[in-house]
Amino acid sequence: MTLHPILAALRKHKAGAVLIALQIALTLAIVCNAIFIIGQRIERVGRPTGLAENDLFLITQQWVGSFDMSSPADIDRLDAMQQEDLAALRAMPDIASVSSISTMPLLNETTDATVSLKPDQQETAASARTVLYSGDSAMLTTLGLKLVAGRDFNTDDIRHEAARDPHAAAVVIVTRALAENLFGPGDAIGKTIYFSGSSKPATIVGMVEQLQVSTTHGWASNFIGNSTLVPIRLDGNMSRYAVRAKPGRLEEAMKTVPPTLFKVNPLRVLKDRNLRSFADIRSEAYRSDLGMAMLMAAISLILLGVTAAGIVGLSSFWVAQRHRQIGMRRALGARKRDILCYFQIENLLIASGGAAVGAVLAMALNLWLIQHMAMARLPMGYVLAGVVIVLLLGQCSVFLPARRASNVPPVLAMRAA
């Protein structure tokens, strides 16, 4: 089949062909970027935290009373109250492990710092950014982190300080990502680092496989795995405890925590919303990402549906208008599959033109999103996949009208003219 009669017919129906091509182009541009956004959001949601998330929950509670954070006596009193809580929680039958902790992955409450290899060094190319997790010697066990080198904290490493004090630990545990960022592949155990331009050294005594930083915000995307664990129990008006329940006992442990803690000390604020399983923390942290992915998916499906409907409608209109042409071709010996191929090729030409324009629009839209929405650059693979999708959509949409055209008997087609 030659293209000349197809091109001649399209010249007579320029307006319809151009409208469908533009609709395909617009759909391609939006769908490519929407699928890219969906992919990014799904990747964020599925990003591993490094924790053993099952049976893990967080307690956040507020002490009732007036405490002077500059008073060593009040700091000691707060620490004694916190240790009473920890002892009571560890004695509960449904709890396997508990640790004081400053924050957790996905909680979006962050203490960050720069890490340097020299004292009093400001942030330079030799530095890295990190997020600090403060806790006691049970922190690794409770969070379920995998120690790959060195040792865990011991009781002699643990200090307690006021929550607002500048913290300078003598020993730290870092993630593999942070160690490789600072020292490259190899053993970082025993090496010295400095935090935020400090002159006080901290020795790396352990390295864990993975621990995501505590924020999901974009500003931390370049150092998402650069976490540091610090052996400092923080004392303040608020305290947090990471708790690991025994397997399958999460709900029972969460129910019995409030009465147990109120029995130890009733002068606290501890409501149901202050006890959150890590599954709930994850769900809340990524709620907006899942919502955006669902919105983009809905927009893409609607656009593809509208485009398919437009192709079906225009093709059906053209078939109705071309009964005489179809009849003449059938009378001259055209087979059913020739008529079918005619309309399929015609649609392919229109869709190809629209896809070419749409590919350019997709890249232009992505550049606008980069400038105004801090979006990553759209990989060419997404554009090529989008082109394939719209071409297949066009072929599927035109199939039924083309099949109806191929089934019209030559005599009836001539009479209808």
C-alpha cells in the first residue's frame, strides 16, 4: 500500500488531523512527566530505612513541671526520671528492647551537622553532611540496625546532657554511606572526625549497613544515607523512647505502655497519639507522595482515555464520510485487510506527527518543572516509552472503526454514497 492516497485524504481533512495530533502531543508531554513523577514518588516510598520496621514503635511524652535546663540538678533529675521509664518498659513482658532516642527515620525532626576530617574546618569539599541520632547503648538493638564493622556502644560510652546543649561525643557509629563519603571504600573504624567545625575529635567505633536520615524533605536528598549515631541520652521536658515489641506483640505492648508509665510517674502528658507504630510513621511521612502519585496516575488515565475517545470519534466520522471511497476500493479488488491497514497507517502517520511534537513539549515541560518545582531531569527513556504508549493507543483506538469500514460490502458502500 502506497502512502499517496493516505496523504491526499489527510490533506482534505487537515483540521481533524491537526487537532488529533495536537491532542496526542499534549497527552504525551503531560503523561511522560506524570509517569516520571510517579516513578520518583514510588522510589521515595520504597526507599529502605535500614531499620527492622516490624514490631517497632515510638513513644513521645512530655513531663509536667518546671525544669531549669541550665541547672545540673534538674538535668540529673530529668535523666533519673527517664531511666526509671526505661527500666519499667524493659520489664514489660511484651517488650524485647527499648532505647532513649532523639528522632527516627521519616519523623521529619532533624539535627544535622557537617563532618570534617580536620579540626575547626568549615564546610568544604572535604566535608559531608549528616543527621545525628542520639540514644543509649540499646539503640542499635532496638532499631534493628545491622552492624557491619567495629562494635556497638557500651554503657561506659553513654553520657547524658541537656537536650539543647551542643553535643560532642567522644565515640560515634556511622553508616557505610557516610564512611565511604569521608574515607572512600575501606575500613573507617578507629578514624577521627569532627562535627560542625569543632576542635573536639570523635572516634568511629562502629559502622552500620544502612540508616536513612530522619527527614524526607528534599534538602537532604543528597545525603539520604549519611547518618551518625551518638551515645548521648538527651534530657529535656520531652523524651522519646524507641521500643521493639516481641514478635507479634506490637498491639498488646502499645496498649499496656501508658498505664505502666503513669504508674511510674503520673506527672506526664502521654496520649494515644503519642504512641505510634513505625508503620504509622511511614504512612504519614509518605502520605503526600502517595497522594501525588495517585493524582498523576488519575490525570494520565483521564488524558489517555480522552485521547483514545477522540481518535475513535474522528475515525468513525471519517469512515462514515468515506463510504463511497471504501466501496470503490473494494470494487477494484481491495481486501478487508487492505481497508483495515489503510486506516491503521493513516492513524499511525497522525500519531507519529503528534508524538514528535509531544516529545519536544515533554522536554520543555520538564525544563519548566526543573526551574520552578525542583524536579529532576526527565530521562529520555520516559519520553521513548511515552511515544510507544501513544502510538499503541492510537492503533488500538482506530482498530474498531477501521474494522467496521473493512466489513462494509462494496454494493452497500456505493449506494450509501
